Amino acid sequence: MYNEIQAYKQIGYSIRRCAREIDLDRKTVRKYWYMAQDEYVRYMAECRERSKILDPYRAEITGLLELYPNITSAIINDRLRANHLDFKPSYRSVRAYVTALREELGIPTEVKIRQYSEVSELPVGFQSQVDMGQKPMPNAFGKNVKVYIFAMVMSHSRKKFVYFQDHPFNAEEFIQAHDMAFKYYGGRTQEIVYDQDRVMTVAENAGDLIFTETFDSYRNYTGFSVRLCRGYDPESKGKIESAVKYVKGNFLACRIYYGISELNSEGMAWLDRTANANIHETTKMIPNVMFAEEIKHLKAVPTLSKPEAPRTAIVRKTNVVHYKQNRYEMPKGTYFPGREAIISVDSKNSNVSFCDKETGEFFVTHNIAIDVVGKLIQIPKNACRYRDNNYDKLKIKIVTEFEESADYIESLIKKYPRYAKDQLRIMRNCIEQYSKKELENALQYCMSKDLISANEFRDTLEFFRIDEPKIIPQKQHNLPEKYKMVRAKARSIDSYITKPTGGDRV
């Protein structure tokens, strides 16, 4: 480094440019820039003889290393702090000092090498291996989302299956993933190798395995046997370990997370395109080609899905039903205290329907909200939301008494969905106050002029009635007896058109 700096100095480089070329800090370059050759030699000699902060504890550390060759730096650091209350060096300094001292004294750390043997190929269709993993992925907004992986691999053909979730697997989801894997393969193997995981295993129990109740029921239901790996021994299921590593390093690497559904769809395409279509590094065969023979030896798996009790939920006072952490709007008037809705899911069409639990009355159908929570899924604006009895009775009464208005009423509701009740009330009042002939004339006029409004219909009725002569009955007044004989004096008209003083006519 010193020679490089001096060489750049001789050819006329500046300190800044020299630091940029050597990729060093300018302060470091400046330190050696003005240092002569003999000065540099003395400096290096002083550095070799420089004392270190842990030299006072050298004898103690050496004794521990000679007595316990495999002792770790962490243990030495703890012993020094216990024996010396004023011990100040950091653990990082202790670790570096112990590493250098081991090299100087020739006391390397003993490395235990575990000896392995290659496992012979298993019979066709005999064994598969299962494991789970997790990996953070960036989403479209630059934030990391943790993806949880379920993977299965056939031990003979190496054909892989993978399924993803955006939350940890529980016992039921673990079983559902098995069911999907068996459907993907077209059957199951006689034996499945697992790691010790809490979703399936309670204890190894010296060979008398204790499984969780859910997994044990499924294992007995499907009929496969379980081979459980020893704790902290991932090498005993190396095929699936390699498969999970392959999924993380090939499929999930350099990929943006756009939702768990899309990730699973892309994963299935990746299995057919790459994972099971390329030549396997160990077998030198294509998994799909080998699996064509292995599938003939797989066992049939009974259907997992069983008749389930229908899912129900109460209708809230805001006329919504909660399902999958979202709120689905019901037609107005659906709610009354204690009412429950049956939830029916159509996976094929991705929609969910709601109906009354007691009577079976249909409420509404919504598209299922995917990859969102806490949202209100509303009824489309062009759909009628009114269901209360007063509204229905009002509409039926109007159409019954004035049949010709049916189309006009529907036009009013479509044009004023928010004020439909108010519009119907005005129409009802008009029907009660006017004759049928007047109503028919007003309706014909409004339809011809495209006047779709109850207010305009009422104004039309009043306009036509004004044109007809009206006879206003005289109001009779009862006078007292003493005033009945009094008669007002009749004057000529001239007295009103002349001035009060008797002048000329105006």
C-alpha cells in the first residue's frame, strides 16, 4: 500500500485522485503521502511491537486454551468478566485476540466431521418427503412479506409439489396441503418422511410417536405410514431439504409478491415448466419422465372433503354480514334482532351467497373479496337495496290502485334510488286526491314529455285542474238579530270615481 501511494505521488497524482484509484480513505493516503522510506520502516517496527489491550490477560487465556482446546471465545469472554470486575474490552476484541492467539500457539479448534453414506434408491412409489419453510419477499410497495412454504417430493422420481401461504400453517391447513399434493400426484406413497414439527408431532417418545389429534386422524384416514427424522438432523431428509432450497433460490428469488393466489398459480406453472421438466442433478433424469412409471405404484387417497355444517353469521344492525374479516352488505331491511344468515361459497365462480337461516329467504350474492381484509363489499348501485316492508307495501298499493303507473314507478325508482320512498309517497298522495281520469291524463303527459319525477307529476295534475272552472261555495255568516234589519244604502258608481271634495272626475 505504501509503495502504491508513493508511486502515484511520483507520477503527479493528487491525494484525492490517489485515494480514488486505490480505493482508500483520503486520511489514510495523506498519512503515508508525506512519510519517508526510513520513517515508514520505523513505524512498521513499532506496530509489530505494539502492546494490545488484552496482553495483561494473555497468560490466563493461554491456560484456558491449553486446558480446553475446544473452548469458545464466548466462554473465555465470560470467564474474564467473572474474574476481573474492571474488565472493559468488548467481546469482539476478545474474539479477535483469541483467534490470533490460537494461530500463534498452534491450538486450532477441533472440527468434528460427520461421515455420511449414500442412500440407495428406494422402490418406486414407496416414499415421499415433506417439509416446510419460509422466505421474505418484496411486494409492489417495497415492503417485505413473509411467505410460508409447504413442499413434497417423490423420493424415487424427484417430482416436486409446492404450495404457499401468507401466514404460518396450522394443523388443518397442513392437512389440506397434503390433500392438494395427493391430487397433484394422483395418489400417495406408502411412507412419508417428516421433520419434527409442532403442527403434526407432540413427542418422538422413543419411537412410540405421539401425533397431534388432527394429524393422527388424517394419517389413519388416508393410510400412509410416517417416518420421523431425529431432532436437529435435516440430513436424514436431504431430498426435501434440497427441494425447499431450490424453491427459495430459483422460484421465489428475484420475484415481486402480488398476492398469494397469483404466487400459487405461478408456482404450479414453474413446477411444470422448470422444476419437474429439467434433468435432475443427481438422477440425471427428468422427474416428469420418471414419474410416468412411479404413478402406477401410488395408492389411491380417499376424498378429504366431508359434508360440513353450513357456515352462519348474524346480520348486524347496519345490514351487513361479516365473512373472512370483511363486511358484506345486505339489502336494507334485512336486519332484525337475532337474525342469522347462512353463508354459501361457490369456489368455481368466486362468489358468496347469503340467505335466511330459518326461512331460507335469499338475500344477496357478492363476489368474494380476495387478498383484502376490513373492507365493506357493497351491493352494486344499480341494484335495488330497499327491502323494508313499508316500502314494498307502498309500491304495491300504488300499482294496485293505478295499474297504468307500473312502468312509471319503476322509472322513478331507477332514477331516484336514494329518494325512492319520498317519490312513492308523493305518488300515493296524488292517487288519493285526484280522479283516475285526471291521473291518466297527467301520466300520459309526463310520459310524452319524459318528465320522470313525482314532483313534476303532481305539478302536472295541479296545472290541468286550474284550467277547469271552479265553483267556490259561499261561506254563510250568522248575524246577530239586531243587525238583520239593517240595510246598507246603495250609492251610484259616480260617487266612487269623483274626488272626495266633489271636484271633476279623475
